[in-house]
Amino acid sequence: MVSYGIQKSRNFVLVAVVMLIAGFGPVTGAYAKSCKDNHFHNGYSGEVKGKKAAERSALKGWASFTAWEYGSSWASWRNASKRKMKCDRLGAKVWHCFASAIPCKK
């Protein structure tokens, strides 16, 4: 009776380990991310007073276009891949920024 219980426990552990290695467990699912295959989306701020405001405007443009095309679950800058933000100063306090990234979702 005792050996049957031990063997049953070993089998359970073995099955659990195989499932985790094969990707059927919570470890891979919790961190998996799905991205659009090398398809970049862009957002542009226009001319804005202040660099931070221009960055926010470019990100808002990126997120709204991404949500329009793929849905809101794809529109997270934090989840996006290959994120790039380029800003240029146009005047004393005037900036414009360009945001580019591949949309991803968790």
C-alpha cells in the first residue's frame, strides 16, 4: 500500500514537470506575449509646447491608431516591442515627437 502511494506521487510530479516543459503550465502562460509580426505602428505629436507633452501626445497617437486597427488589448506601449521615441526641439519650448513600436498583447 505504501509503495503504491509513493509511485502515484512520483507519476503526478513527472506529469506536472512534463506539462511545464511542454508549455502547458501557468509559468509560460503568465509571461507569454503575442506581437504583430514586424508590423510597426507610429504616432506623431505635432508641434507641442514642452518635451514631455510632445511625448505624451505621440504615445496617445500610437495607442489610438493601434486600438482602432487591432483593439484596445494591443494598444499598450508598455507591452509593445521595439519601442522608439524620437523628439526634436523646434523652438525655445516647442517640440515634436515620433513614437514607433510593434503592437503586442499579453
